[in-house]
Amino acid sequence: MLSFIYRLCRDFERDMGYAPNVLFINPGHLASLRDSFAGEADLEVIRQRLGLEVLLRADAVHPSVNWLLSASRKAV
């Protein structure tokens, strides 16, 4: 899951010229992502490590990234 997200971010930055700040995933993706962090399943830790705001969407068939001005918080 982490390598897939990394590839999404890299491709987005290459195509757009700036890095994404939001990751859209569904609850199943989140469970898989938490497994990738082996013991550090706290969502805040995941946000900080990825440098992305994580937004859950039930209709997200595949993880995707984007840049949103209106993101509710700044992912750092």
C-alpha cells in the first residue's frame, strides 16, 4: 500500500508540478495502510508520516491523491 501511495504522489507531482496534500481512501484501504505501519496505527501518525491529509470516502474504489486549497487541516 505504501509503495502504491508513493507512486501516486510521485506521478501527481511529475504531472502537475507540485506535490499533493490529500489522500482519498476508503475504510478498507485505511485498514491496509494501518497494517503497513506495523504498530503505529494512529491516524495522526499516518498523516504525519505521509505528509498528506487522509480523507475517507466510502465511494473511493482506488486510493487517489490531489491538492485541495480547502483542506480542513494542513498536513505537515
